[in-house]
Amino acid sequence: MHWPIAEVARMSGVTARTLRHYDEIGLLPPARIGANGHRYYGEHQLLQLQQILVLRALGVGLPEIGRVLAEQVDEVEALRGHHRRLLAERDRLDALAAAVSRTMAELEQSRKDGRPMTINRPENLFEGVTPSQYEETLHDFPEHAEAVATMTPQGVEAGQRERTAQMIRLAELMAAGHAVDAEPVQAETDAQYRNLTALRTVTADEYRAMGRSCVDNEPWRAAYEAIAPGLAAYQRDAVEAYAATRLS
């Protein structure tokens, strides 16, 4: 049995334009093309489309999906592999949702009590966040992303924990009323800068841009604001003061 492209689009939720693109790049050719030029898909193509959509949901790019489809021999075994990855992704999302839920509850309680939020285990903020996702937030800084990409997953995780600990120390300084150019704040900012330059050289302009990203980059801003409202702008201003006085 063959289904026309419009019907496949309706069943799968993939647009006909996307299906035509998959055909053009050789990823998913139709079973046949009718005399009217319309594409028709059989059961084999539907199974391949399912695999494509599963792999796309797992963040796999189209070139890599093409290699996976070309190299696989046993469809059942391939589906078993996809199933294992989906279960792992489900567990990761469950952990991420739990981490966000804990943070929301702690923030709500701290606001009710009228006190700053205290995080006893900073790594909890990043539970469920993978190294690859952290690298994605560095898209505005490709050279730094390349340096991070050379690190082991354990190294990236350790770096995330240290950054979170630094963010918390900065939040405590902000809560204590220190100005962004005060010595304790600048000492903390200097430690952050030295951690960055341990990977690669970071210019004053680039460090300023990273400071601005604490506010402009949504994942970064959310991480700062999860610790203390206003912390993202406080970090940005501390970086600007540091670059102006120590890197100029």
C-alpha cells in the first residue's frame, strides 16, 4: 500500500515541504513518483520516517541520520537502539524537571521567608543538563565552544559545578550590598576570568561580551536568576567593571 505525500504529512505531522527536502537530499526517497509528479510512500518509507523523527528528537543532525540509515542492516535492532536512547532521554528530562521543580520550591519558600535562597548542593541546578547542551549556549563564542568541546564530560560537569558555586558566592556579595566594583566582587570576577583563560586567551572585548550574555543569553540569564533575582545584571556589571579597570 502506498500513501500520497499529503497523507504522510498529515499522519506524521511533518510538512510536505520537509518531506520533499528529505527526498532532495537523499534521506527519504519516496517509493514511487506518480504520472502526476506526486510522491507516494510505502510501509518501508514510513518506518524510515519514524526513525528519522526519533533521531531528530534526540538532537541528531540530518547528515548523521543519513549515515545511520545507510549503515543499518537490521531494522529491529536499529529500533532497539533508538528505544534505549529514548528511555535515556526520558530519564534525563525527568531529572531536569525534578531539578527545576526543586529550584522553584526553594525560591518560593525563600521569598515567603524574606531571605536569600541558599543552595546547599550547587550541582543540583545542573542535574539533567548534558555537556552538549552547555556547549550549545556558547554559540556566540565559537572559539570558546571549541575549547569546551575538547574537555571530557567529567571536566565539563566539574566546570559547571564550579561556575555555579561562583555564582552563589557572587549572589551572597550582592545580597550583602557590595557594589560591583568593590574588591570582594572584583576578586570573584577575577577568579572567573582566570578559569576562562585556563582554556584559552579571552580578550577584554570578548569578556565584556560574555558579561552581557549573562543577561542577553536566555539559558545563562535563567541560571543566574534561579539563584537570585538581579544576579544576571549584577554579574554583567561586575565583568564590565573588571574589564575596564584590569583588562584595558
